[in-house]
Amino acid sequence: AQTVTQSQPEMSVQEAETVTLSCTYDTSENNYYLFWYKQPPSRQMILVIRQEAYKQQNATENRFSVNFQKAAKSFSLKISDSQLGDTAMYFCALVGMRFGAGTRLTVKP
Amino acid sequence: DTAVSQTPKYLVTQMGNDKSIKCEQNLGHDTMYWYKQDSKKFLKIMFSYNNKELIINETVPNRFSPKSPDKAHLNLHINSLELGDSAVYFCASSQTGTGMNVRGYTFGSGTRLTVV
């Protein structure tokens, strides 16, 4: 069975600082894909970043990057230079779309 | 143009009624899904459907049924609505495959269903 665990229900960060959101997962697949989705108050689900398990290089998208540790089954999201518009729920997901419970991130001015 | 569109965005209805939520995608994806997001923001998959296979989450009551007139549409019908059905329902689509085709899901903007 696939599981995705986000152990931080809520986090906050000051504007312009860096924050890391944690995610661990379990799967019996050898090749798979991981995703981070953002859900702002508008409730739209927005894909932030994706990682292919067979790639050792961590994915980056502008201010968003991941720390992918395959052996530890860990997939954390780092947001650099946090902006007020980053305030949202963040969901980690495994292909097959098992979602974690989400982390509510608040960026404070 | 909206990639995955759901209608209506808001739906308020009385217990016992039957209602439908429509979903359309113009991405040419071969698989569509319905998710339910509860008040605690937990996302739970209800159905996944492509031309070949309907996969139903066994925890979904049989009052919920997906209807797909063609590969671009997957509507959700709900019979005998209950208070506990109140939630946000998301439609999503994806293209099955490997490698660069696995780009995750594209979601609709959600339908907030309130049963009173």
C-alpha cells in the first residue's frame, strides 16, 4: 500500500526567509513520481514541483526546490525568499495521487 | 482556456435531494478523477476512470456514481444527499504513461457542496 505522511499540520515563516516542509512516503514501486501541490485560499490546486524517483538530482522550480532522499523515502519542499503569496496549504503526493494530510503555511510580513 | 472545468462552483441543497456536478477537460488526457476534500482539508480519492477501467474507492457510498459520456467528461451524480456529504469536490485529469508524460494531475477549481 502507498502512504504519504506530512507531520507538520501548520508552519509559519517570515517574509523573505526560507522554510522547509517535510514529507515521507512508502511505496513498493521502484520507479515512481512525487509531487508538491499548493492550495491557496482560492482553493485551486496548483502543481508546484515534481520529482522522478530514478533521478538523483533534486528538482528545482525558481524559489522552490526539493530534498529527495530515496533510501529514507523522504521528499521535503524548500521555499526560499518566502513571499506573502506563498501562504497556502501544501500537499505532498505520490503518483497514483495519494495525498498527505497537508501543511498549512503562513507567510508573515 | 480552462483546462479542467467544473460546474457549478457552489451548490447548496437540501438533504435527500439528488444532484450532479459536471466536469470537462480539454487537455486530451485519458484518465479523470473525483476527489473529496473534507473540512480538515484531507483529500480523498473517490473514483478514477479511463476508457478501460473504473476504479472505485471502496469506502465511497453507492449513492455516488460517476458518469462519463466521453473521455473529456466525467460527471458526478449523488443521490439522497446527506449532511456528511458537505465538502469540496475536485475533478482532475491526467495522461497515463511513463517518463515525461507523468506530470501529475490537473485539477478543476472545485465545487463546494453544502447540504442543509
